Amino acid sequence: MQKFVLITTFFLILFGNMVHATTVEGGVSTVGAVDGNRVVDNATNKPVSNAKVTLPLLQYKTYTDENGTFQLGAAVKDKTVMSVEKEGYRPFSLTIDEKSASAPIIVGIQKSNADDIHLETQMMHLGDNNYSRNSANSGEFRVSALGPFYSKTFTMAATTLNKNNYLVIGSIIGIDTAMARAMGQNKVRNSFSSPPEVFFNGNKIAEIHLNGDGQRIRIPNNLIKANQKNEITIKTGKNLMQTAYTDYDDIEIMNLSILAE
């Protein structure tokens, strides 16, 4: 049996002692011999029932049955985000297109641990609602912009200081950097934007240059305030070719978590 593993690559510039990964979080593969789409526990490979599967930008929602199977009852034409949620598991999302949606998809999801923090499980739009039709995935934008940045505070336990901690972005679309343009992720010809920036407690820890799934950003433990309020901020980029006014790059983010491993 031939197995096709679906991997989304991405590029991060990280600061300090950051590292980056190039594999999709959650263990996603498409297997030609499988009959139907399924959600399974990635440790046991057992089916996960009653998991919520959504295509947020197409306003479609369904649930897995007792065998973990589900149907995508919406017409997927271009790239769109698929999200999977189940209580007790880490939220997972994947950017799919017409080709990947036409083949059976197996989604392996991971159980949460006590120190995981799920910041957002809804689609978020950052920017100014002013974007070109040639922007990356702009045809999928449905949510009104929150503004040019997202910020949230949360408490991290002292036990996280003995672990590796990551900000995990389930999916991010709409980035119009020079690198994204060079990779064919958008069709904007005459301009490009600075990359979105990620800050932890006011310290810049990463730049995001490409659209993709499962992007993991290491949080330096020396920046963590144990048993106190910590803050994550994501700032969208700016059109570097526009000088008459500030033109923010419009991006959308699905599933945002702090994971301790």
C-alpha cells in the first residue's frame, strides 16, 4: 500500500535560543486505501468519536461518528483551513485544497497535558480589511479584522520551567512577504510586506515569513513568569511599498496554543 504524507513547510526567523520545526503537528497523512476521512488518536491509532471538524471559512461543521469517520460536505475549490477539536485533545488545523480534500484524510490528534493552554480556537483576522485579491488566500477571508495585532495574557505554572514550551499556530494564511511571493503563495507583483512578528512578555521571539500549518515557536524559559501573568502578542506586517499611509497586511490565524512538552 502506498502512503502519501501531507506536510506543510514554513519558515520562521527565531530569536535567542529558538528552534523551528518543519513537520505538521498532529500527524496528518492521506492514505489511498482508506475508505473515508477519519480522526484517530495519534498514540493509539484508535478512532476518536464526536470530534468537531470544521471548515471555518466555508461555514461548514460536522462531527465524527463512533468509527472516527466524517464527511466534508462542502465544496473545496481553493486552499482553505480545516480544524479538528475534541475535549481532552490539542486543537489541530490543516490547510487543504481541492486535491487533498478529494482523497481520504486521516487526522491524528494528540491528547492535551495539564500545562497546555489553548488561547484561541476560532479564526482570527489581523490587519485593516484592506487587501488585494492577489493576496495569499484572500478569497477565503470571511472574518472582520480585529486590528493590526492580537494580544492575550495567561498564567503559566511553575512546572513549565522544567519543560520545553512552544507557541503553536495551527494555521496562518494571508502573509504577503517577499519570501511568500517568491514561493508562489500569493500573486502580488508590485509590493510585499514585512513579516508578522511574535512577542512574549514584550520580547520579540520570532518572525513568520510563510503561510503554513503547525508552526511551532520556542518560548525561552528565562522569559516565563511562573505563576504570574504572561503575554503573547502577534503583530501583522506592513506593506513596505506604501509610504503615504500605513497599510497593514491582512492575515488570518486558526488555533493558537501554548504547549509544554
